[in-house]
Amino acid sequence: MTEQRPWAIRVTLLASDTELESIVNRIGAAICVPPDHPGPCANPWSVISTPVDDLDETERSTWQPSVDELLEQRRAHAIGGN
């Protein structure tokens, strides 16, 4: 088995607060299997979520291309009626 090392996975999404909570719960369920195991996870993990608008200008600028892409996808979806 190879040694574990820290990884970062970046996800940008458009969601309501309720949708975000559901998505974060599903991410946790996918990572922590089985969900009700005793003791710490074999693959320790954490999730940090914050509105992009709450980030400082430098950090927000690194996320803006992803946000712009999501907004364009939403516009295309609305125009296509799907």
C-alpha cells in the first residue's frame, strides 16, 4: 500500500443553502464508507464550503473562471429549456 498524502479537490457549484447541505452530506457519504464505522476514518477528510463572494479578492479571483463557467452553463440550460 502506498503512503497516504494530503489531496485537495476543488468543486464549484451553484446551489441553495439546502442543496449545498445535501451535496456536502453526499460527498461525506462517498468518502467515509461505511458511514457508521467505529473510530476515525481510514481516509481522514474535511470539507470547507463558503460562498465565493465571501472570499477575499485574491482568493475570489482564483475561483472566478469556474464561477463564470457555471453561470454560462446555467444560461445555456435556460435557453435550451432543459
